[in-house]
Amino acid sequence: MTLKNFKNEVTLLCFISLVLILLSSCNKTSKLTDLVETETSIKIDYSLPLDAPVNATQKELAHFAWQEFFALNWKSSWKEDKARATPDINWDFSTSTNDDFLSVWETYIHRSELRPANGKRTKNLNTGKPYYTFVDSTTVNVGTDALNLDNYWNVLDEDNEIGSAYVFAHKDEFEVLYMAKTNLVEYNYLKNNFPTDELLYKAVNKSNDSTTFRTRLKSLTTEQMCNSSQNTTEGYVCLPCSDEIVNGDIEDGAIEIKLAFRELDPNKDDSSRYITKPVVYFKDSVANHISYSKAYTKDFALIGMHIIRKTKNHPTFVFASWEQVDERNKDTQTIGIDTVTVNGTAYSDVDPHRLNPVIERVIPEAIQRVNSKVQAKIINTNNSSKWQYYQLIGVQGNPIDYKDRNSDNNYFMANFVIESDLKLTNFHGSFADPFDTNVKNIISEGKELNMGGCMGCHGQAQTSFGTDFSFLLDSGAGKPVIKPDPYQSYAEALEAAGNVSLETIQKIMKASE
């Protein structure tokens, strides 16, 4: 080989190496770009996300939550096929000009369907209209002009925050009303395994021995907490987790939702910024010394939404919460039903919303950034959609202990209109003592934790009630529903809370300034 040929071969090899390096660099850049696009993209469609990563970041949990929001707020297929809890896959979000459609979440199973008055789950609710029952049926919606409740999807039968407080918008004008629903996965699980309340309570009572039951919970791995069939066979309530099953089909897992509604003031509220739905509410009336609940219907605005879901990676559920973006500026007022102690001072019955809480109601920055991108995407896709006026305020996926609370600024997650009062805003203990730092209210991966916010509150259903994070399955008050709560005026709510005067409220408000 001549020196000239050698130099030519070296030059060629160097050129080839340079090309390979550049190609490799391009491939790496391409993969990096794909990764970034995957992390920042959220599809606006009808599909529920399968799961969030095991150790999901706040951003990843926010992405998961927003995908749930889109799927549940998607147009329902019910008018086409009478199927409940299924989306209309032919609906085009980008061309929809109004929200005058039945959403998927509306066709979910109302708590009075999940827990019928006779204590027997015999109805197939996969299709057809809703079916509401109340224990005291003879005094509900009576008279010749009574509404046919089964023609309505949104029956607002709760008027308070878990027995803790009444909530009013514009100080004293419109009471906030609530309802709770589940998906078909949860209903059918109960129908197939605990078709009667007698059987359900047998399982619940088996979990009431706190020592034995808590020891059992601590022995379960994450995978075992999702083994619904095995745990149920052993006599315990264990709701199904979301999972990918045969041929790529997805099991949605158990989902529960809590919704908050209120009447809008045409002079103070912009209805174009609210999702509005026809709802049923109830007013109390008395005849012949008997109290009756009469049903009325009207369009109310959706102002708050919880979605909680049991997934394979998160068997302690993922808790996500939304608010309508204007609600924090509506002079919201709460009337406490029980006593709340703040810094050694007991406030009986009255619990002003503006009383400075221990924990500020700040939406974490990471979630705010995701919200901004999602809202921009909604506007770019359909600038007439009212979805743009809702914000994710928090999402919990990984349980932590009170001592580690500063590692997650979602630890005290609470919705402005669903957990308004001090007890629920700062919850991290038990119902008996919501501020007890020693209570272990949740068990995960063999560890007992004092978790805060929504997950910590629902954790009592796991560790004390034996109902797997669900407050809809125990034998406590309101299950089955005796009769719907009334839609009250501010004066009626004050009286119901214990005849507290407006002057008392004003004094406490002034003292808190």
C-alpha cells in the first residue's frame, strides 16, 4: 500500500466515522424530542388513561388527571345506544359549539342506585335510565305534580360537606349542593360480590377488628392490594384496579366522583364560563305535621369536581380535584355544622370561609403550569368550550407521612367548594380529631402513614371501615339514603346549624382580619 492510498483510506474512514457520529447524534436528538413531546402532550379525547407511573411526578399526575377530566366530560353515547358510562366515540370536540349534551359522568351510577333503599342490588344498570330510591319514599317528591326523577341524571341529594359545613356563594345567596356517583366497575363489583347490604356489612364487620385487619393490610403488597378476586373471596371489600388485560383491553378500575353545583346569579355570574346542567333539587314542606321533600328542576352550574380512581400502580387511589376558575372570587361563606378548634379557640356552628386557615389554598406551581398548557390547548382546539374555565387544583397519587408533608405541596389538598371548612381544608388525622399528627389513617406497602387531604380522609374508609377508600360502601349515616337533603336559604341553614345569628358570624369574621 502506498502512502497516498493509506492517507486516502484514513481520510475515508474519518469521513465515515464523522457521518456515523452525526447520524447517532441526530437519532439521540430525535429520541429526546420524542420524549419531550410525550411528556408535554395531552390528548383531548374520550379515552381514560390506563395509569400514572409508580413514583409519578406532580406533572405526570396532572397529565393523568386531565386525561380523566376529558374522558368523563366527553359526550355520552346514551342517546344513541342507551349505554351508561360510555363515550360517544363519533363526537367531535373541536366542532362542538355548546355544552348542551349529556356527559359521560352524568350517566354514572348515583349513590342511591349503588345503595338502593331495599339494600338489594339486582338491577342491570349497564343500560337504561337511572333509578333513584329513598328509604323514606312515602314523603319524597309526593303530589300530583311530582317530577319523575328517573328522567333526570343529576339528582342533588346532599346539601353539606360530609356533615361538616353548609356552603353559600355570594355570602348568603346560593347554597352549594352535591352528589356522588360511581362507574359501572364499582357498581357491578358490588352487585356481583355483595348483592345485598347484609353481605356487604358482613365484610365490613370483618374489618372492624382494627388490630387484626390493620395487620392484614400491612402484609399486602401493592399487587396484592389490587387482587380484587382473592381479597373478595377471603371476605373483604377490595375494589378492582385499572389494568391492561387480554388483547390490549383496559379495565377502567373503580371510579368515584363527587360534584358540587350551585345556582347562578345573572347579575354577578357569567354563565358563559360555567358548565350548566339540568338538576333536581328538593325543598322541605310540611303538611299535617309531616315533613315532605318536594322535587324541583332548574339549570345549575358545575363548580367543583372530584375524580378518585383505583389503579394498578396506585391502589390507594389517585385523587384529583377541579374548580371553576371564578369561584374563589365569589365571597363564598360556610356555616359550620360542628365545632372546629383553631389555635385553641373553639368555633361552634359558625366557620367563616375567610378565617385564615393553617394551610393556604395555593395551587402548586407545577400544576399551574400544566393547567396553562391544557387550557391553551382547549382554546386552540375549540375556543367556545367551557372546559377552559376549569382548573385542576391538586392531585394525590403517592401517600406520604405527616413528617414528610413538606415534600409534597399537595399533602393538604382540598377543594374550595367541596372541602371548604377548616376541618377538611387541613385534614390529616381522623374524623374525631382532624389535626391529630399521631393518627395513622392509611396503610401502603406495609407502612402506616398519617396522610393529609383527600387521601388521608378516605384512608379512614380503608383502615377503619374496611371499605377500600370508599365512603359509599359503609353502614354509616345516609347509606342507603333516607331522604334527600333540602335546598336551603341562608337563614334556614343558620337555624339548622343551631340558630347562629349573622352578628355572630360578622364578629368572628372581624376577629380573623
